[in-house]
Amino acid sequence: MHPAAPFRVADAHEVLAHLAAHPLMALFAVCEAGPRVAHAPVLVRRDGEGIALDFHLSRNNALTTAFARGAVALAVSQGPDAYVSPDWYAAADQVPTWNYLTVEAEGEVAPLDEPGLVALLDDLSAQEEARLAPKTPWTRHKMSPGRFEAMLAGIQGFRLRPHRLEATFKLSQNKPVDERARVASALGDHPIAQAMGRNPTD
């Protein structure tokens, strides 16, 4: 994570909202062949033990065996990002930079049993189908009999319980309010400009 304090996010609800809006995460771990990364949509769950991140991988993925053995994973969710030109500041002697939104979750991974995997797939598709409203949601019950069960054998579900969940929302908070406004204006309707509006400086 970025070491500068102005970019850290203390509001847990804001972090979870980011994960819900940007569920595709890069999952890093070290396996026998060395460091590897996989990309998978993650479903955020809340239970009595806190926060859990559920995901699934192909059984042929290099990380599946490592995660089945309880490997520690680092999961990263990237949101929108934007280059910031020094020409957008009124102050002289500025340098180029990059504004971005990202969340990191680190923790041990454990496999889900088959009912847990089925629940994950149902809940994940329901979450994403809801974004397509007013389209009638797709469910696995639209599949041919036996097809879902056959495909299920090719994947493994997992649950990551983070012992570290941190976010960096780098949105020019280290700049004066007027300079920040210039950057947002220059970015126009870019999602980063919108995020700057939602995260004003004090």
C-alpha cells in the first residue's frame, strides 16, 4: 500500500463498497513453482467471524493446490486510475503522478465444500445479474439437466479470511483544495474525478 497517510482509507464500509463495486481481484501466493497470480471474481461475505472473501479457481490452476493446503494469499482489487499531468496545477515545479483506487486483503485461504461452492456461484451470479436490471436474471436452473454438475467438477471454491484489509484511495489529497479542483476539472467525467468529488479533503 502507499505509505502516505492522506491516501489511507479508515472507513470499513467504504472499503467493502469498493470490493462490491470491483469484485475481480488478483490473487497472489507462492507455490512450489514460485510466485503465481490468478484473477477471480470475489464475493464478500459477513458472518460471526468478520469478513470473508469467497472465490473459485479452475482445478488446473497453479494456485489451487497451494490454496487447498492453506497458503497465505494477497488479494488485490484495482479500481479506476488516471494519469495526472503537472500542467493541471497552478503551482510550478510539479511532477506527473497517478491517482487510483485499490484494496488489499491478506490472509489464509481454505477450501469450500461443494455446498459452499454452489452457494458461492449462485450468490455471485445473482450479485452480478442484479447490475444488469431490468434484464431477467440468469440462474443455473436455465442450464440443461446435469450440465452444471458436470462443470462443477472442474473448479474449486475457496474462502480467504483477511487478517489485513487495507485500502489506498490516492486522489490528490496531498494537494491544496484549489489544485485538487483543477485536477478533477481536467479529468472531466472520468471515474477518478467522480471519486475525488466523493472523497473531499478536510
